[in-house]
Amino acid sequence: MFHRLTLFENCIQSYATEIDKMFQLHHVPVKQRQTHTSEHYVSHQWQWITELNEKSYFLPKLEQNLQHVQQGECIDYVLQSNNDPIQRIKLAVFDMDSTLIQAEVMDEIAYVAGVGEEVATITASAMAGNIDFEQSFRQRLALLKGFNTANLATINQSITLMPGAEKLMQGLQRQGVYCAILSGGFSYFADQLTYRLGMQKAFSNCLEDVNGILTGDLTGPILDAPKKVELLEQLRRELGLTQAQCLAVGDGANDLPMLNKAGLGVAFHGKPIVRKQAPHQINHFNLDALLPLI
């Protein structure tokens, strides 16, 4: 078995020395040990190998200690184990709202339209997994009927990128990673964000309008959780990649199937239900903290 632990922490207090001691105490030989210092975090990475038939109490004890420290300290970690060597990421797909940007675009439109509180309540419930995504989406979309699309440009200009988004995308592009948005948000915003961040593709929902006025419907089917998985697989096959070469990042309940399908699925500042079910998570640091995982 091939294992890789990536630990993220601030520069104030280091837990990495405790991890080093654990490897020494349990006589686990580390094949590779790296440290990377960034502006907002320090990442430490350990790689080691165990035999498939080897009974080891080290891995569960290591994760138990990490979980305990994570509850009281400002650290995040990603612990990967695989029968095959851990591969380099070649495809990265991202949710948009509250992942790449600090907004839920439907909520932003709703506030301008005067139905903000009503839509935000439905959004929060859907992201928490309390109600069916498609049902909630239809309910919220219907409330936007009559909105003038001329106002979309103003909303788009007010949207702020998630901290670390530009640095992350620059790093991914330098390494030749194919980057795509898979969003339940709207194409007006996703397409422009793709261009802004230098990404390769965007898949999202296209708002239907008549003479510049929203009808409260879409021009096609809703891009929901199953569709995100379908698109991830479509891109993977087109690029000739394995699942292990795919990264998926999101924060909401409708991202969970995609996170679990990718070889490396990371919940970024995820909703409570997502933190409980996602394979991996980053809760304390900016988006560029994903770079050491690539």
C-alpha cells in the first residue's frame, strides 16, 4: 500500500515534529519527506509504503491523533492510501458558488430582485441536504421570474473570488492540469469566471429569458449532483485519465457524489453534512492550499 499524508498548519505552532516522532516510534520508514512554506500556511508531506498483507496499527493511530489535534488546533490534513502509487493530478473540477467565489449567485440575483431572504432560506436548506436539490432549485428559480438580465453585469462585478483562487489556478495551469467548473449556478457567471481564472471549461445552468427578462426557467436540464458526476467522467474519458488522476472540489451536499467519485475529493470549507461525508477536507486555509496535493 502506498500512503501520503499532507499536513497544513499555520506558522505559529508546528505539529509536524509530533508526526515525525510517531514515524520513528512505530519504526515506519518514510520514503519521502517535504515541507513547503507559503504566505498563509506551511504544508508538510510524508510518503511511505506498507506491504498489502502487513498488519499495521500505525495508520489508524496516526489518523486518530490527527483528528484529535484538528479539533483543537488550526490544522488540516489529507491522508491518502492506495494499492498503486499515488498519481499526479491531471484533471481538476470545481464547484463555483462558495468554492471558487464568495457568493451564491442565485442568492445575489434574488437580493437585487427583492426576494433575497426567501431564496437564501431555500438555498441553505438545499446545501445542507435537507431538501431535494432539484426541487429547491425550481422553487428558487421561479422566484426570479421577471428579473431584468441587464442587472447581471452589476452583480458579476460585485462578486469576490475565494482567497487563493487565482494562485491555485496559476499553479494548476503551470503544471498542465485541465481545470473545469461543474456548477449548479448560472452560465453567465461561470463562463466569465472560467475566462478570468484561465480555466479550460465551464458547465452550468443557462437562464432562460425573453427580451432580457427572466422567465423563471432554464434553457436545458438542471445541472445537479448526478450530472456533475456524469460530466466528471466525461472529461476523464476524453482526456484518457484514470480516476486517480482526478481532483474534485466543492462545499455543498450536491457536490458529495462528485467528491466521492474523483480519485481525490476535497470538501473546501464544506457545509456540516459535507464535512461528515467527504473523503478529505480543507477547513482552515485558502484554496491555494490544494497545490501541494497536485
